[in-house]
Amino acid sequence: MTEEKEITVTGARVHNLKNIDVTIPRNALSVITGLSGSGKSSLAFDTIYAEGQRRYLETLAAYARQFMGNMERPDVDKITGLSPVIAIEQKTTNKNPRSTVGTITEVYDFLRLLYARAAIAYSKETGEEMVRYTDEQIVHLVISQFTGQKCAVLAPIVKGRKGHYKELFEQLRKRGFLYARIDGEITEIKTQHKVDRYKTHFIEIIIDKLIPSEADEKRLRDSVKTAMHQGRGMIAILNINDNHLRYYSRQLMCPTTGHSYAEPAPHSFSFNSPQGACPHCNGLGTVAEIDVKKIIPNPKLSINKGAIETIGKMRDTLVFRQLEAIAKKYDFSLNDAMEDIPKEIMNIILYGSDELFRVQTSAQASASNYMMSFPGIVGLLENNEEEKESPKEHIERFIQYVICPVCRGTRLKEEALYLKFGGKNIAELAAMDIESLRQWFSVIEKQLS
């Protein structure tokens, strides 16, 4: 068979095509142009592409076709020279505040996988490269680093938490552990032992005291195994002479502070996942905060003249009676310009106070007084019963979006930013334009083992 050199369409009548005949060369780039509504898409997609796809599906087995469904033959007399086709269709992506160029194109998915497998973790406290060891490696390291020094093998069980831990100490005694290092001091665990429940504590069990050496390797190995079990994969070696503590772990860990990271996975670098998203901004990179300039657009006005946009001009309502009570207590007037009110009092007006103010029930002379606190103008934005707008729409008028102060706009948890590949964290790569990223990756392989 000789290869067809052209696609011939005869009598196309799909949609607004009026019995069109057209010949299109194969193995060439052809462009269909015309006015809007002239039938360009009807010819390209609904006639040529639809018929090519229909013919391809007909070549499949009946079993496969039952899952595809039947395709209608386009309204055309004849098409020749057609082969199986694909179409890159016009489409728009859904607007999503979380979407980036990286997530839409799926480039970011590959970056997440790369960082989960190849990134190096660094301690956020000391900047040291984080390490993980096997039990055998730990035994050899302890012997090499602490030979001839009196040491204690510790199992960290409480790290920076409050509580009296009375039940914990009882359980330790029953398991045969008689000594613990509590907040830096080695202490005998006595009956009914407990610590101050309102203070933060660091507690390590004393597993063994020994002088590490090759001769004592079996004893050290058994102690390390026990400490790993009690410390859930982490142990510490204390040099009793100088009180220096060094940590060892099966997980990623800072050798100086003992701070550990969870094993990284692709979702650890995703701002669309709870495991990776910054908890403060929920992975958006920005947070909403009240814009005081929108609440008080003209500070030269007084409260009575409507300086506070959210409550308007003076009227007999509870909020104005509360403001009157504040003015009486702090010796200023609601007729004073907002710019003349002291900063400390402005903070009370805007953000409220737990202090009780004597408020009148009404403006009448016979009104009774009662004591109440003031939630502040910002707090009152939540209570919007008198407004015609919905609470969300009302609040939106007075807020601005600023970069999240916790993740600084990276949208990720802090731990994810301390995992680096080629000296950069994933947020730094995601912030690059695509050409800069391509150039960076073109030379990175030379730095890898």
C-alpha cells in the first residue's frame, strides 16, 4: 500500500459547516483560520478528529469497546487519508488560590519526589547536617568518641513537656529503672516521685553507666538496644566528667540538640497537604489581618462624627455607650479627633480590654449602670446583625492580605525548609522562573555523587 499524501474531506455538514469539501496535506503543519463562528473547530475537532478517533476505536476488541461507549459518525459524506489522531484541545484551568505554575504543570511534583529522596536535612537550631545511624554504627561511634571516659547511656522519654509524671516514674520503677536524669540532674526515682506539673521538663532514663571500650562492646551493645527501645529510636550518651550530652538516633536528628525530623516524604513538601502545609496560613502563604486604615480612613474626624467606619456616626447604641464609658474613665471626649487620642487608649478602642467599664443602659437620666468589658471595634466586626451584607462580605471590606509571618510566604512547614538539595530548599527552587530553574539543574549533576 502506498501512503496517503493528503486528507480529503467531502461534504462536511457538522454544525454550521455547509457541505464543505477540503483537502489537507499530510506530514505538514496546516492552520485553519476564519471568522468567529465560521466552523473552524467544527471542521478540526468535530469532523476530522471525531472520525479519526471513531475509526481507531472500531479497531479495538469488542470487550474493550464496551467500556468506551459508541461514538457517533460525524455528518460527512467521506473522509480519506485519515490515521489515528490525537487532539490538544483548548482549555482553561480552574482558578485555585493554591495553584502555581509548578503544580499546574506537575513540575513541582517531581521536585517534591526529588527532595523526599535526595535532600540533605539541616538542624534549625545549629545549622548542622542532621544524621541517622544504625545500632551498630552507634556502638562504634560511642567507643571511638568516649573511650576511657565515664559515661551514662540515656533513653530520652520526655522532651520539653509539662506534667508531674507521677505515673511514669512508678512504671519506670516497676521495670527496674532506679535513676533518671531530670532537667539536667541525675536523680534516684523514689516511691511516689513526681515533678512540678506547671514547669517544662526533660527526662532521660539512666540505662547504664560504663567506660566505653572494645572489651565492653557486648555490654554497650545491649545497653544501646535497651535505650533505643525505651527512647523510641533515640539515645543519648552523657559524659559524666564534663556533663556533655550527645544524641544518636535511627531517624534524622541534630547530633547536638537531639531535635529530630520525621522521615521526609513527597507530601512533606506539599502545601496542599496537612503534612506539609504551614499551619498558620494553611498553605496559602498569606494571612488576613484587619487594616486599621480602612476602619479609620480619616483620623482627623472624631468618633461622634463617624471616624470609625464600621459603626458610623454617633447614635444611641450599646457600642457608643461603651465608648462613652471608656472616654469617661480615661478622660477624653468622643468629639476629639482620632489622631489626638493616645496610642494606649486607641489600642483599647480597636482591640478591646478585659477591664470592666461602667456603662449606662440608655442615654436617659434614669438609666441604670452596669459593669462590662469591651471587645474592641475589631472584635465587633464578627457581630454584624445590623448590616445588610453577610458577615464575610462585611469583614472583607476591612481586611488586607499580608505575607504569612511564620512561613514567610513559602507556604510550607518550617521543617521542610531545612531540607536542602544542592544548597537550596524547595521553596527557593519554586520561586525561580522556569529558565533560571533549567539552568540551575543543568549544572547540579556535577555536584552530586
